[in-house]
Amino acid sequence: MAEIASLLGEDGPIAACLPGFVPRRQQQAMAQAIATALDESQVLVTEAGTGTGKTLAYLVPALLSGKKIIVSTATKTLQEQLYQRDIPLVRAALSLSLPYAMLKGRSNYLCRYRLKLIEQAGTDQSPVHAKNYRRIKAWAQHTRSGDIGEISEVPENSPVWYQVTSTTDNCLGQECPDIADCHVLKARRKAQEAELLVINHHLLFSDMILKEEGFGELLPGADGFILDEAHQLPEIAGRFFGTAVSGHQFTELVRDVVKEFHLGARDTPALADCAAALEKVVRDFRLALGDAGQRTAWQTICASSSVQQQTVNLQDRLQQLQAVLKDSAVRGKGLENCWQRSMNLEAGLRRFTTAENGEEITWYETTKRSFVLHATPMDIAGTFSDCMARYRSAWVFTSATLAVGEHFDHFSGRLGIPDAKTARWESPFDYRRNALLYLPKGMPQPGVDAYTAAVVKAAVPVLKASGGRAFLLFTSHRALQQAAVLLQQALDYPLLVQGRAPRGELLQQFRNLKHAVLLGAGSFWEGVDVRGPKLSCVIIDKLPFASPGDPVFQARAAALRGQGGNPFSSYQLPAAVISLKQGVGRLIRDIHDRGVLVLCDPRLLGRSYGKVFLNNLPPMKMTHTIDDVLQFFAAEQAAEAQVEPPLHSAL
């Protein structure tokens, strides 16, 4: 254990290889705790405040453990950062040569069979899609990994990707004529040879589900799992342990049936006719669900006459296509696969036409052109803990936001690991000196119509003092759009609004511009890292409580009340505290960062639970007057003129 700490010390090999490395006692203590957990096959839950350098704290003991370790992250971006930058650095610093790999879900790899299918079927494409297809085809000639992240010329959200990658639904498996050149299989073989494997949470749960259903496993066995950004696990697990039926699945089925028809079944026109009929009724079903942007309990709409009629129509058209596919399945693996998918879709749809069983929450969400019907487990704790038990490995859960106060009960309870060992380390950053918390006076209650206007009114003088360089984080897209209109009239700074461009593009623009103001909701509350003076202010409109109308929250709250519990104190409040900590964490990202945090919600001082939120914030000076904010930014500008170039934070 002492050796682990010394490796991360001032004279250790990490410091020698990483310019500007700053040793941190929190990082060393975390590395020691993880080394013990891996050595003794423990279950460990850890929170490490921003700046601890948790990446190094788990990579050093993982690489030195002598065991096969799987590291799982929340996003593909974090995966790639670990694989391309962090692991090579630590591996070189420790003079290790053990093999490591990165594995993504199958939809991230080019499927050569489906690429050929487009050309052979000769289906019509728009000029933009045809151009993207040609780019992909040219790239396919020389790629070794088949990872679609290699080709930046084709947008990540291009529909063409759906046509040239596979899913568990449409993969032909061992029957595929191109299996010898399958990029997914090659990536899995490399993963099996690796001592350190980097995956993401979605792939981890995909593997768990496959094992649960008896279809084998995607991932090799491991001696230890390290789950970074673990605060996202309960929600991701809920989606994977449940059922979802989407308009996209129907659309892809229709598209593949049409391709198979053109390839070798033109003597069965019923295939094309039934596919076209299904495509139309899918659109009609979407229209029956109403406006885009809904997230609502299924029971609130399933009794509607129009929804009932369109549900029947959807089932009828699906069954008609299924009957034709059954007769055609013997003609080829592609048609057989489409038949199997049609049966799976019918089984999934049936979940929403039968009475609820009390163990699932049925709800739906809509986008402009599509929909998803969800059946989410009421509780995933038992399922998740059972899956963990099957692996018989060390499990380390880590994030900057898992605890409420000093306790991990909320997180551990949701995952069914109440007996896990826990540890928590505060951020090493000097918040008292480098940050200021501003709570504007005279704010109305969040429920009134004029609340967003009041947030903007309070924010404008702060933004003028900071010279832009700010994030405005909202708890709803509706409030975000209202604020965008008001700020457009009040500020001369560049305004970057979520929804007007992809998330990555907005962040790059923010970094490139000198005085930008970015308005974000949802995904901008976490996983966003802007260091230095480009971001000097974070403004949060209100406490991030789950919407009372959210169907998943409503059902779980009702279940807790039925058990004699208090859903607010045991579920809603802890979840909101963790979400707020994520948003606040955007402000100070480096040892030299300085900034102002503005929390507009008057409930922080007006309600008893406000103290819970305040006690979970980093220790910083607090003010209620704008003059203190003006003085802070004046001092910051003076300091910027003298400050040395910032050191790199430990990873």
C-alpha cells in the first residue's frame, strides 16, 4: 500500500512523466483503498471530489494488480480518453507492457455485410446520405478496427450509420457471409487477450442481460470491475433491465424487409406491401400519442380511443408482415432474421396491452418523428446484486457525486449493495479562496410563471461582470428556451443554446470564443470539462428535483409510500442533491480556476431541506449582494494579469 502511494508522490514515476503533476493525499488514499479492494475482492463505493484525480487513483492499482480488470465509464468519450491517453501514460510511467484494449457495443462497429446490402439492394437515398455512404465505403477499404468513431466526415447522428452497423436484433451471427471479417468479433478477441479492458456502462449491462437470458456473454471474465461515473448506473440499469419498443425498431425492420425484397424476393410482393402498410401505421401511432417532448405514464393515454385504435392497427399490420415473413424465412438468413425481429416486437408491444403487474412502470416518450414505449422495473436492486454475485469479482464504484453528506445509503440501496465498504474524499481545490456562492435576494418561488424572467434578471448583472464566460444550467428545456429569448435581448455576448447545434460543437464554440454564454439542460450538468478563465461562472436556475409528473418518479414514490416510507426524504431529495453536485462541479476544474456559482432558488434558504443542499456544496464564501460578485470578478481580472500558466490537474 505504501508503494501505491509513493508511485503517486512528488518523486514518483507519474510525476516524472506528467508535466505539472501535483501530488494529492486524497488521490494517494483513494489508490490505496482501491488496491485493497482489488486484492481482497471487496465491494467498494467511493466519492472523490473534483480535482482528486480519480482516473490515476484507479488506473495505477488496476495496472499493478496482476489481475484482469474491466474499467467501465459512462460515455464513449471517456472510454476513448482512457484508452488513447490515460492508460498509455500510466503504462509507460510504470514501465509495464501488459496488453489493454477498448470494447464498444456492436453498433459502434462497421458491419461489412450491411454495407454491401445497401449497394446490392439499390435503395434510393438522398444526395446527402448517398455522399455519406460513399465516404463510409471508401473508409471501409482501409480501416482495421471498423470503429465508426474514426471517420469524422460523417456526422454521428447520420441515418446512414443505422444501415451499415448491426444490432443484437439484426446481426446474422454465425450465419453472416462476412463473419471472417467481422469487426465486432475481432474487437472481442482482442478484449479477451487484454489484462485491462475499457468498456462503457451500456455494454456492461448488455452483457449482464445476455447472461441473464442464457445467450452467453459478450465480455470475458474479470477479476475486478471499476465503474467510473457510477452515479449514472441506477438509471442505466433501469433501462437495460426493462423493456423498450421504439418507432426506430419498426422503421429499421421495414427498411430491412424492403432490402431483402429487392435482393431476392421480388416474387413475393406481399413483403413490400406489408412493410409499407406497417410503416404507415407506425406514423399514425406516433401521431396518436400527441406532441413531441412528452415523458408520460402509459396509463394516462392508453385508454384513449385513438391510441387504442392505432395500437390495434399496429398489432394487426405487424402480424400480417410476420405471417409473410414466416413463409419467406426459409429463403435466406436475412428474411429469417426479420421474421424473428417481428416476433420480438410483437412480444414487446404486448407488454403495453396487458394489465400492469405492479413490478414494472409503463410509460412513453415522444420525439418529433418517433416514440419509445418503456416498461421499467420498479426496483433494480435485486437484479443488479444478483448479476454482481455471478461475476464473483472485486467491484469498485466511483464518482465525484455518490454521497449525501457522509452517507451512501441512497446509491447503495438503489443498486442492492448495502454492505459495501465506503470511502469519501473532499476536493483538494481551494474553494474558499477561488469561488464565491451568490444567492440572489428577492427571488420568487420556482412555481410562478415569472420565475425564469426573474432568473434572467438576476443573471444579467453577473454575466456583465464576468464578461460572459458562463454556463446557465436549467432543469427544463422550456425554461432554457424562455431564457434564451430574454438573454438575446439583454446581452451582446455570443449566446450558445442547447438544441441549436450538437453538444460537442457547442462546447468547442464555447472554448473558442472569449465571452460566450452557454445555456444547457440535462446532459450539460455533467461530463463537461472547461478549464481556465473561459468558464468563470455557473448559474443554476432551480434545485434539480425530479418533475412531480415524471412517470418513473410517480410510481416509485407511490411504492415507497405504500411501504410506509417517505419518498421525498429517501428518494427525491438525495437524487436532487447528487444532481446539484454534478452541476456545481462544472465551475472549478483546475487548481488555478476561479469562479462564481449562482443558485437562484429561494428554497435554499426558505425551506428546511435547503440546508441539506448547502451542506453538500464545496466550502465557499456566500453572499446575497451583487456588489460582492462585482468585487470578485474585479479581483479575478487583476489576478489574471499576474497568474502563471496553469498546471495540469492530475488525471
